[in-house]
Amino acid sequence: MSQSIKKKKMKNLNSNFHLYFEYNEFDSPDIKGSYSNMSVEFLNKLADARKIAGCGFKITSGYRSPEHNEKVGGVSSSSHIAGRACDIYAPTSRQKFLIVSALLEVGFNRVGIAKNFIHVDDDPSKSEDVIWTY
């Protein structure tokens, strides 16, 4: 069953965010408006990385409700639940290079690389300076 929370404008988002992203890209599929659970600091860094990369960032997963996270097989300590992670569609090696380079340049230090996407988070409760593959 789809839930909904009142949509709100997030304060302190830098202007780059509004150039490159829509709020609903970060919604959990089961809760409209759940983008408001995302960390503003995370979103600002992501928007800065998008500007540097010069290629589109298609967000395939942003905030996840605990229920949706369980449904998709996410770990119970997922940074998506904390609003400090997203997955970016990246099917080519060139896109992966541009995106990962930009993420690192703006200060992200937790990156996972899969066949068709890149996971990035800035969860302070997890190990820093790591890159992994799926």
C-alpha cells in the first residue's frame, strides 16, 4: 500500500541541485514525498558531483523506507534508510569513470560499483575511504 507524507521544500539545497535533479527522484517507491528524509549535505555534494561529471545522473534508488529496503534485499543497516545514499544508473565504463571521478572530487569516500549502477553514500557510521564491487 502506498503511503504519502506532506511534500516540503528542502532548505539549504544549493542551486546545482535544482539544475540537475527533481525531488521525487529520491523518493522511496512506497512513500511519495519521502525525499525529505534525504540528507541535505549529501544532496548538495551529489549535485556538485553532477556538475563536475558533465553527464546525467539517473537516480535508481535514493531514500528507502525500511519496508522497501527489505523488499529489495537491502541490508538492515543500509545507508539508503538513513537518507545518506543513492544508486546512479551507469551502464558504460565511460559513465562509471566520469561519475566516480566526480564523486571522489567532491569528497565522497564510499563508492560501490556494479554492472549497471554506482552506489554512493556518506554515512558517518560506516568505514571511510572504500570502493567495492558487486
